[in-house]
Amino acid sequence: MNRFRPRHDAGPSRPTIAVTLAESEATEACRRLLAHIRTLSPGGPARKDRIRPYELPGDLLPHICLLDVLPGDRYRFRLFGTALVDAYGGDATGRMLSEIETGESLEHAHDVCRQVVVSRQPVLTRISFETGLGPIVYDRVVLPLVDAEGEVHWLMALIRIIEGAERHSLLAGLGERLLAVG
């Protein structure tokens, strides 16, 4: 049985701030993933069946998660990278986004997912929040993945911490649970 148990060692957190980024403002890791995906499909969203994990730059794979797009504006984690498992203090594979996120964080995560599905374009955001152990800032890119008919059924996200200790949980002591993508 998959148990997601976030760590609670960082104390309380302050509200999350999310800012949409231009590609040039994002971390190098987000830009490299975008560049790789564009080589697979230069004119639009990449087909999921064309993505080969072994072709992704190796240092990015642990920071990637895949989500299934389900009816009713719901999203389920299909894959949760090992760096995300470490940062979140548990594996969210098989869990619904609504089980991991709450409150404003859930609303923001759903808004981003919806935007990616509808626009069929990647969305880059920088997320920041304060914990009892200090600030955490990370960049997240969310990309649409399509089936053979061109329908968006999956989302790929890369989450790269740019400030704060990766050793302590992103969810530690948070009143809200933040998307682990980003």
C-alpha cells in the first residue's frame, strides 16, 4: 500500500507566493526540459509515447512527476521522482493532487493544470514560501502530453528547488500541501 506521510520537522509556514515566469527567467533545468520536449514535437505538445526516460537529461529525471488528467478537473500522480519523494517526505505516486494539496495551494495547482490542459502550452512558475527552517523557493514547469489523437491526457512537471534546503521536506509543518512537480 502506498503511504504518503509528509515530514513535520520544519514548523509552521507562511503563505505561498506563485509568480508566472518567462522562459528566460526560469532555472536552467526547466529550460533544458522544455528544449528537450520541443525536439520531440516542435509544433505543439509532445506525444507521451515518444518520451523515453533514458533520453531525458539524467539529472532532471529525479525532479519529474507525471500526472494523469482525469474527468472532472482531477489529477492523479502517475510518477513521482525520487528527488520529489525525498523533498516531500513520501511518495505521491497513485495519489490524487487533492490529497497532496489543500487550500490556496490546491487552487493554484488546479489553475495551472487547467491552464496547461486548455492552452496545450507549458506553464512556468516560481513558488516561494517560508517554513520554520527558512525560505524555500522552487521553479516548476508543467507541460501537456498528448495521445495519438492529440488529446491532453497527461501532464509532466519538473520541480527544481533554487533556494532552501532540499534535505527538509517541502511539506514539513505546512498548513497547506504544496504540489511536488515544482
